[in-house]
Amino acid sequence: MDFSPSEEQLLIRDAARDAAARLLAPHAAARDVSGAFPVQELRELAKLGLLGVAVPEQFGGAGADAVAYSLAMQELGRVDASVAVAVSVTNMVGELIAAVGTDAQRRAHVPRLTSGEYLCGAFALSEPQAGSDPAGLMTRAEKVPGGYRLTGSKQWITSGDRAGVLVVWAMTDKSLGHKGITAFLVRGGSPGLSVARLEEKMGLHGSSTAQLVLDGVEVSDDDVLGGVGGGFRLAMMALDGGRIGIASQALGIARGALDAAVGYARERVQFGEPIIRHQAVGAMLADASTWLDAANLMTLRAAAQKAAKLPFGQAAAMAKLFATEHACKICDIAIQVHGGYGYTRDFPVEQYWRDNRL
């Protein structure tokens, strides 16, 4: 399989690279300190089609594929991982609704996601007691005339306080286990939907992570996404693609950290020569470069399989595992190469380490 990006994919990568340098880089460090949410940045990225890279053009997306999406996420993650997270989740929401939603759902929500009118989208799957166990969901959906009433809580919801639309998973029939899970489209600001708290995180300070409470949130039958009882399948489908996004963001962070380490090693002189010429330092950087290249190939393989409509779940899981764990190692090496300076906020590598750890 040829992983060489096409001209169209490279154009999207270059657009993301330019946007990252022009829009994100000037305020990335300040955002890490202040925790400011990137409202204007997301709206500008929407104009470039980056909030719907793989969403069909008829709904305002770029009409590209998973490879272009991966390349774009790498470029954004290399400069500001907080923005990349919000962009990634919004892409996931738009792509899911475009793929399985009704015509009315697509028209109502996808153009608003891709245009930035909604600012971002959110996935409300995880709960305090059911993070990796969807069949253990406690949020319930009670059938009422014309629709459903949602009651429960959600945890670790990226952009949950900012999303214009959320995909919310709830139990419509607890006795059926995972076959009793249904996905619903809930508009941000709906009566009964509230933010219980925003997490104070180690990194990704410019990305909000919310605990949400659904206290009798009412949705219509038309807000059921993918059919009653079809929620588990949708969650697995979306998370498979999401793993490509996570791997891509980790690649971007790792590439930024390695670039910083190599640049510093070329300038820092010890014992009469740049430390990059010291064998111990060179060996660390060689390892980091090798891991980064391998992770990139694994991620592009998964993305290419998805783009070709081939089974890609295993490849995506492997890419996520390898890319994230080795990005941690690369960020650690970047700090080590910087010595004591790497532990200070005067250099970017400590932020790369914190952002990647998630």
C-alpha cells in the first residue's frame, strides 16, 4: 500500500500547517497559561474547511478523506494540541452525523458544525462509572409522547460546555445491555443540560473538559441518531476513527518536541562542540526519530485503510497505542536533551510533555 499523500491531501496538510503557524502559534503559549478557549481560532479554521475535513462538500466540509484528516491533525497538534483536540472531536461529530444521520439531521447540524456556527461538537459517551464500559451506562432515556427524556451525567466531555450539538448516549432498555443503548442529538443550551464542573487538567489548558448533567433533557423522536438501540454500534464506529485522530495528534506533539530538541542540540555547546555531536545525545534523538517515523507509517496505514473503506479498527488501535506511548518517550527525551531548561516554561518541551500525557 502506497502511503504517499496525494496532491489534494498535501494541499489540506499545507493549509493546516499555514493556519497553525499564522493563527495558533502566536497565542499557543499564552493559552496554556490562561486557559482561554480558542473561539476565534476555531472560526478561522472553519473557513478553511478544517472542521469537516472528511465531511462531504455538500454539507460544507472539505470532502477529503482520513489521510488528509490525519495530516491536518498532525500539523495542528504540532503547534497547539488544545485546538487540535477541539477540531478533532468536531470532525468526528460532523462525520458521524453525515454518515448515519437522516437527511433532516444532516441539513440541521452538519453545515453548522463545518462552518463554525456551532463552534464545535461534542461526544457525550463516558460517565463517572462507565468510562470504557458502554454497556454500564447509567444515563437513561425515558420514552415520552413524541420523544425521550434524558436523565444522567457524563464525564470527560471535550468541549462539552461549548458545543452547539452533542451526541449523547443513553439507555433506552437496560435489560438489553449494549443493545439497549441509543444515541441522541442534543443541542447545546437545551433546558435541563448543565455543566457541573470543568476539569483543571495537567495539560491541554485551552481545551475544556466538562462534567455534564442531564436533568430531564427532552429530545424528539427525530433526534434519535442511527435508530433506537443502535447506539453501541455508532460508538464503536466513531471511536475507531477517533483513534486515528488521537494517534495523529500525538504525532504532531511528538514532532514539535523532537524539532525543538534537535534545534536546541544544534545550538547548545558543551565541551567545545554542539551537544548533538555527543554520542549519547545523538542516540536519543535517533531513537526518537525512528519511533516517530514508525508511528507515522502505522497511522497513515490505518487512515488509508479507512479511506479505502477497508476494515481499519485493528490498525487504528495499534497506531494509537504505538503513537501515544512513543510520543511520551519522545517528549521525555526532548526534556532530557534540554537539561534543566527543559523543566522550565521558558522552553516549549515541558508543555509538549503535559499536553501529550492525556
